[in-house]
Amino acid sequence: MDRLLLVVAVLAVATALGLWWRARNGRYTAVDPALLASAPDDGADDTRLTAAQLGAPLGARATFVQFSSEVCAPCRRTHAVLAQLVTEHDGLSHVEMDVVEHLDLVRRFDIMRTPTTLLLDARGVVVGRMSGATDRRHALSALASCLGEVPAA
């Protein structure tokens, strides 16, 4: 009987952890507004990425910078979601970066898993991030938060 209770307890804990993990996957986390206010306009800080560093132009309104790896199925899904948003909304840009080729940025922004997507404002300042597979709902919510808009379906 004790073994049965132990198995049930382990299954309950594993289920709870799995549900927690799934709920946090792809969720947008905004950067502290105090850090954004202190970001200088000259691009000389660690909260900003330039077009030269990205190898692509910044979006006029916002830029999604997705850090991916070659063997990452959630990375492909996230890429598809973000690429679709860029085609639907003016002023957006999506840049995908391989973590192996950009270790300096991975370390600088504490990228611990793929995909991780940084959301930049029009100046290139990192205003938030999403870790894990991102769906359309989470991406629209992040974009609305960045731009101060109400998310559209």
C-alpha cells in the first residue's frame, strides 16, 4: 500500500510540474520599465541591439529576435507564427539567429533554451522576451504590450 501511495504522489507531482511548464511556455515577460527609462539613446548599453548586430534592419514599430538551434521543432513553429505576424502587420521585423553562431548574444541576454524570442522596440531596446514555443496568442499579446495596443485575434 505504501508503494502505491508513493507512485500516486510521484505521478501527481510530475503532472503538476508538467502543467506548470506548459502554462509558462511561450509566455511574454516584460522588461522592468525602470531599466527601459534608463536606456541611453546612443546604443551603448546591454539592453539594445542594433541593425548591424542583427544583420538585418529593425522594424519601424517592433522587431522579434528569435534565438533558435538547428534541431529544434518548437523553433520552427515559433518561426512560422512570427513570420506570419510580420506579413500581417506593418512595421514589424523578424530576425532568426542561430545560438551556435551568436554565442556572444546568447551570453549577453542569458538565453537558456531555444526558442527564446526577444522583443525590441523601434529603437532596438529589448522590452521583453518569450521562452519556449510561442503561439499566435502569446505573440500578439507581447506585441500589444510593446506597442501599448489592445491585442487583435
